[in-house]
Amino acid sequence: MTERANQDSPRTEAGDEVGVFYDDHPYPPPIADLDRYREEWSDPHRLRVEYHLLWPTTAYRQDLEILVAGCGTSQAAKHALRQPAARVTGIDISETSLLHTRELKRSYGLKNLKVRQLPIERAQELGCRFDKVVCTGVLHHLADPDAGLRSLRAVLKQDGALYLMLYAAYGRTGVYMLQEYCRRLGVGTSGSEIEDLLAVLRALPNGHPLAPVLRGSPDMRRPDALADALLHPRDRAFTVPQLFDFVERNGCRFGRWYRQAQYLPQCGALSTTPHAARLAELPAREQYAAVELYRGTIARHSFIAYRHDHPDENQSIGTGEGTWAFGNRLLGYVPIRRPRTICVQKNLPPGAAGVLINQAHTYSDLILPIDLYQKRLFHAIDGRRTIAEIVDCAEKHSGEPRCQARARAFFERLWWYDQVVFDASKNATAVETAHE
């Protein structure tokens, strides 16, 4: 874990200087209109995608107990809005942030939302256990992140899931350079000092490690966002090995990356290099660590984790220490397309009938060219049929006999590239038997 903050400053009772910081600079920037967000989540398939990312082998359900820990100005309200059958609790140390959340609760009639000013380290005072705990962009700001994660684990049901985001060390090099610059100059968080800092950033050399971040994040031009990135009183960042150590020493186990393609050596340009075979021989976590170094600019680690004593060790389907094969059981899974997945049909590479792109990816090499047969399979995904059913239907029109092995490899690649998630809750035993 890489410490990047001066932690010798005075602390307040209600959450130390970080709480004071967010009272003065609430983040994310407060919003009053969630109509577009509600519309985006009106597709029931999108809710199923989120569910089966966390619980691929469990039948879909909506009546979840959800904790949004460090909910900021709107995150808990968003979860309550998109999942009306769930019961959502939001906690934060900033009363200013909670005021904005309460206003959204009032405006949208979110009767399934409760909010409370409470540090993450005291989450057990809620007297409740949760199916899902969301904590993004918070643990790395705590004086003791281990205490924070242990607290979240303590309120997680045994078969529950954690959705976490931590800062990544290498991709934030430019941020930490400017944090140190500001510290040396004694730059504060007043309005005039932030305006001066914005002017300085406009003169930043194009070759500076922070320059690509500024170009790719319009949000960084907002005063509160800039303060959160460069003037925060405390943050730290994690490499992949440090992240695994952090998770495991606090009674949890890693499940999967929220978007995994950028960590996988079998995805993108790295898969065509002379090192591809050597990387494939490494255990999974060593692959992730190597690819993080290769990418160089991953700034956030978003991932899913479970309690170490989760009763179903097969929740993390398709992963393992150095193996990625699903086997014939894959044919019994129901694929569901991930949001923002598109099939491009212009300016195609030779021999391709389309190119699949997940628009949420930030690396341009994470594209998946497909042939005509694969395109037919992709367009047959409806969120209801199993892969075996999709293949059987496609074979009637493909003119190619017995394509199961080829189709199975294709659906594995769709999963690697974050094009689909799998609902593996149906019993696939009959499918395995039939095709072995």
C-alpha cells in the first residue's frame, strides 16, 4: 500500500480532517436531476447484469439489503432509485453530502432509502447485515483502511458480496506528483487558491503524467473535483499485489474485476506479443500484476469480493489460479449482454463481419473482431436462452455441422472482453452430460 498523504494534521471527532474536507467540498458534485439515470436503468437486463456480476450462480432476486458505505452526495439515492424492491442504507461522515442525498430522497420519493451520518469503521452500529455492500472511492481515504474493510465484512451476510473501488498506484503517478507540488507550495482549498491551481494546470507541459488525465476527465475542471484529486488531506493507492494482500488479511477473498479485460493477458494487444504464452503460464493474480505494469495507466481498481467463508466457492466462475477454461458446463449458462456493448460494422479489419466494443473500456486495443458465424451467435443473445440453445439455433442456419466447441470458445472470449455476463444459476448437469 502506497501512502501519499500527510497524516499529522489535527482530526475532528466526526471523522477527522477528511470529514471536514467533504463538508467544504462535497463530492461527487451535487446533482438534483436523476431522471436520465432512472431511464438508463429501466432496462431489466441491466439490473440482471449487475446482479450476476456479483452472484453468477444464484438465481436473480431484487429484494436485497444494500449498504452504500461512504455514499457521498448521490450514490445511495441512485441505488435506491434503480432498485425499488431493495432496501438501501447510505452512510457518510459528511453531513453536507447527506443533506444532498436527503434532498434526492425527498424529490424522488425514495421510501426504500435510509441515510445516517456514520463512519465506515462503525458500520456495525447499524444493527443490520447486508446482501451487498458498495464502497467505491472511500477505503483509500481512511486513516486505517484495514479497519474499514473489516467493518464492512462484519456487516456483510455470509453469502453477500462487496463491490469495492480503490485507487491504483501506477496510474495515479501524475496525481501524486501534483499533490506533492501543492503541498510544497502550501496550496489550500479556498476558492481563489483553486482558481489559481486551475490556471497552473492549463499551463502544464503536455508530457506531464497528469496531462492525459486532465484531457480525459472534464470533471477535473470543476473546483470540487479538482480539490478531491489534488488537495485531499489523505489518500493512498494499491498495486495489484497490495490489493490482494489487503483483501485477504481482512477476512475476504477476491472474486473478479468489475471490468476484467484490461487485466487479462489474453485480451488486447498483449495477447499477440511474444510474451503471451509466458504470461498464460502464471497464476491468475500474477497475470493481473504483470498486466497492470504493462498497461501503466490503470488509475482505479474496481472489483468484487466475498467473505472468505462464503458458502459457495464457485461464485467466481471462469477464474482460477492460472486457468480460464469453463468446460462444457458453459453450455448451460445464460449469457446477458453488458451495457454499452456495441457491434461496429464500418471500417472493419479484413475477414471481420463486425467488431465488438464495450464503450466503458478506456483502452482502445480491447476490441473483439468477429466473423459471420460469431456475429449470428452474438445477435442471438436475448438474456433468456442458454448458450446450448443459442448454438443449436445458429447451427440450423450456419451450414457448419457440430460447432459447439467453436461457439464455446467464442462465448468465453465474450466473457473475457466484458461483452457478457453469465447467469449460471440453472442446472447445467444435463448439458454437460449430453456434450461430454
